[in-house]
Amino acid sequence: MQTLIHADIFFFISTIALVIISIGIVIALIFIILILKNLHRLSETVRTEAGHIAEDIDAMRAKAKGFSWGIAFKIFKSLFTNRNK
């Protein structure tokens, strides 16, 4: 009879521990899901902004192709040669 009481107490305590551990795991999974959702939104934002940066760089490259370093050097040279005279 005494062993049945001990077995019942053991199963009761084991059940309570299992419920507490299960609740902890569920809470941890909820936090992990929330973190993953935020990470997904962040990666979408980074992807969008990277596209905008690439477009800006393409626009700057197109403007730089029309720029002549020879003309810039002549202007720079004329600025400093006029001051010395």
C-alpha cells in the first residue's frame, strides 16, 4: 500500500513538472517565432534598401561617364595659374 502512495506522488509530481516544462517550451517557441518574424521584416528592408543603393550607384556611374577628367584638370590648372600671375 505504501508503494502505491509513493507511485501516485511520483506520477503527480512528474505530471506537474511535465506541464511546467511544456509551458516553458511553448513560451520559448512563441518568442522564437516573434524573433524570426522581425528578422524576416529586417531582411526585406535590407533587400529593398540595397536595391535603392544599387540604383543610386548606377545613376552616379552614368553621371561619371559623362565627366571628363581632362576638362577638370584644365579648370583646376587655370585656377591655380591665374592666382600665380
